[in-house]
Amino acid sequence: MTLTLNYCYRIYPDTNQEKKMLDWLETCRRLYNRCLREVKDWYNSKKCLIDRCSIKQEYIIPVDQPFPGYYNQQNALPKLKKEDPYLKAAQSQILQTTVRRLHEALDFFRQRGYGFPRYKKYGSMRSMLFPQFKSNPITGGQIQIPKVGKMPINLHRPIPKEFVVKQVRVLTKAGKWYAVVCIQSDIDIPQPMPWGHAKGIDLGLESFLTTSDREYIARPLFFKELQRKLELLQRKLSRKQKRSRNRDKARLKVARIHALIYDTRKNFHYQTAHKICKDSGMIFVEDLNLVAMNRGMLRKHTLDAAFGAFLNILENVCFKRGIYFAKVDARGTSQTCPDCGTHTGKKELTDRTHKCENCGYETHRDHAAAEVIRQRGIAALGLRDKENACEEEAAGIGSNISLVGTRCNRKAKLRVLEAPSKRSAQVGEDVTTFFS
């Protein structure tokens, strides 16, 4: 088994190196648009009517001309370099990966049936891939980029000795440069097995998440807190002349606000994931339809919370810490009583309390849903969920695990975990990440 990891590091090119890489990104953008133009012309030549020609225009391409696929366009690169000296200045492999990037987007379009690739405007190409290296490009706190030279790199996380550097993607974001190093190793890491304390998690907008242990984590408003400032900066950006230096400065300010929102949200997700995994052996979450949630009435708040990104981070953190992670069916979690299993009927969004008429069990709606999620996860594993008045929870490994819950925990006082402040939610503070 081959394990592949991506480590993201900050790099510091000098003025000449930065100018050269920006020119290469613009070259990749032009090549991408040129290859896409060939593909579109070939498609449009097959759309002409049989009985008459178009009044406006007509694409005339020989019938026997093959489709401009990846290998055809890649083999045509040496000829294009002779015609266009601008292409000759760029490194050859990043041009090949740019062509591959276009055809991967085309294959993705054929699979989904929508989302045809579009032309990239000036400044929209922000990354380039160097697919192979003869030796390790990172030595002595520096990274060697082909035809660019050595530049300082912040190795905040050392690369393990068992791993080999396979490729490096150089990207720019909000005026800063990063190197995403792809490393591989032939090691076998077993998947975590069910063990220990089980915990169910219910995601929501009133509180970011609620656990079956009555932990309520508040939801920070990442985008809404900076929305007004972002509106003012975008309004100034729209008034600047295109391709001007003032427009580049205004665009950089907008990009920095977006990067701050993204980094703050990501750091909060990692802090929350590690906090949840601290005293857990199994974590169960809902298998949500995130696409439908992002199109609802509260789509701005749903997208700001980024539940999909959090679930991916939580799964990675669970894998790193050896905790079992699984998704369960999300249907009817708020309409089922966790105490007796009775269907309580549909609740409105304004109904925040769960009260069962059959057994009289009453608790917060999100907490009841989290308990149902926990019970469904345990049942899916074929485990037994026993409850005792005040026994502590015990767990073993295997198909005959007996999980003992505590009924007295339901009577306990709610424990609310506040969200980290802006200052403490910045990237890199007290968070250990496993995947970049």
C-alpha cells in the first residue's frame, strides 16, 4: 500500500524569482485558453446544420481531423514553442501539466454532465505543478525549483525519512507563495477499529455542533463579521481601471480578507475536531446532503459554517488519532425519541425542545438528535448499548462489545464550549494538523 500525503509550506522567493513565476503563470493561462479554444472549435464544427449554413459564422474543420485530445495537444507543444517564444521561456513540464489540467476538467464534465471548462481571465491561474524530481529538492532550509533556483522555505513540519518527494505544486494566495509538497511511502497503516467511548454529533446553525455528551459548541460568524468591510473593498475594486497597478493593490486587499476568513474557519475546524476526539473512541456523524443544504433559505450561513470541510477535517483527525469514524443515516434523527425509540412526528425549526409524549423524556432538540445518531452508529456495528443508572461507560474491542451509557448524564447540567476568539482562531495557534 502506498501512502500519499501533501505538506504545505511557505516559501519566500526574491523579486526576480517572483516575477519569473508570475510570468510562467500567465503563460500557463494563455496555453490553457488556447487548448480550450481548439476543443471548442472542434465541437462547434460538428454542430453545423445539415441543410443550410449559419448566417453569422461557420466552423470549417476537416471531417477526418481527430479530436484534440491530451496526447495530441501535448505532442504539439514543441511546434508551438517555435511559433511562440513566450512559451519557450517557461519550464516544459508545467506546460504539459497545464494541458493535462484542461483534459481532467473535460473528463470531469463528461462524468457529471455539466460544468464545461471556461476561459481563465487575467490573474486567475494561481498554481503550477512540477511533476517529478531527480533528487530531493528540499535541502538545508531551501527548496530548488527548476529554472527558478533555490529559495527559502519554512519547514515547520519535517518530512519523515521514510517518505520520498514526488512532486511540488507552487501556488500564490493573497500575495504569499506556498509550496505543496507531495510525498509518498510504501507503508501500510491499518484503519481504526471501533473501541472506547462512542459519541454522536449533530451539526446545526444555532450551535455549530452538539454531541451526545451534552457539549454545545457555538458557531462563529466568520464571513458575517467581515462582510461589511469586504463589501467596501469590493466596491473600490470595481471602480479601478483593469490591468492598472491600483486595481492590483485593491484586488490584493480583497484577497487578504478572503484568506483571513478561510484561515480562521479552517483553524476553528481543526481546534473543534481535536477537542471532540479528546475523550472519544468512536465518532458518528450524519450523512448529510450538503448540496441541498447549501441551496436553502439559510445558504449564506450554511456555507459560512462549511460543514463539508469540517467533516473532512474531522475524518482526517480521527484517522490520525486512531479513532473510529462513520456516517449514519440522517433521516428522522430529530423525529425519534432516543429514550424509547418512538416516532415523535415532524418538528418545526422554531421547536428547540424534544419532549416525548410516550416516555416523558425531555431535552434539547439537537442533543436528542445527537443521541439518536450515536445509537444508530452503535447498531450499525452490531454492538449493544446498555444503560445503567450511574455506571461509568466501558468498552472493549470486537463484535461482542458492551457499551454502558449513563442515564444520570442526561440529568447533568448543559456544558457550553465557547468558540475561540478572533485572535486565538488564527492559523497556527495551538493546532497540530495531519493533512495539509
